[in-house]
Amino acid sequence: MLLSSTNTIENKKIINYHGLVTGESLIGSNVYKDLFSGVRDVVGGRTSAYEKELQKAREIALDSMEDKAKDLNANAIIGLKISYNNLGGTMGNTILVTAYGTAISYKE
């Protein structure tokens, strides 16, 4: 599946717009407790464990979005955007990762 943040694909003809597809993933508050309890994991001001959790959440959101596009018989997603939102919570923070774009079919 071709993913693009642009609204067109160079040298490709879009033959069908299938509509908006989305994928979501949550990182729960237990992740934060685990991450911040191990301060020694911070190198150069960056927390590699936290980055790995965000990467996993992003991949889950993208995979979910791609599955929905495949169900529509699309072979690409254009106008791709990824957003991160802090939902807060009573026991800590929860991060919502959302991927969305327009599912299309194209030909060479």
C-alpha cells in the first residue's frame, strides 16, 4: 500500500476516491509510570523507551488505517496525516495516536 502525505501521486492516475480512512491507537498511563521510573533510560534528554512506545502506537494506527483502505479495494492513501493528542486521565496521561487520509485507487 502506497502512503503519501501529498494529495497527488506523481506519474500516477487516480481512478477512484474511496473516502476517508482512519486508524487509532492509545498509549495508556501505565506506560508513563514504567518509563519515568527508569530515569537511567534517558540519554541526551531523550527517552528511548517512550519513543519506542510512540512508534508502536503509530504503527498500529497506520496498520489499522491500511486495513480499512484494503477493505475498500484501495491501493494507496493520500493526504496522510498523523496526530498525537494527550487525553489526560485520572491515573496519568493517555496519548491517542490517529492516522487518517483518503483511500484511493490509482494506475500507472
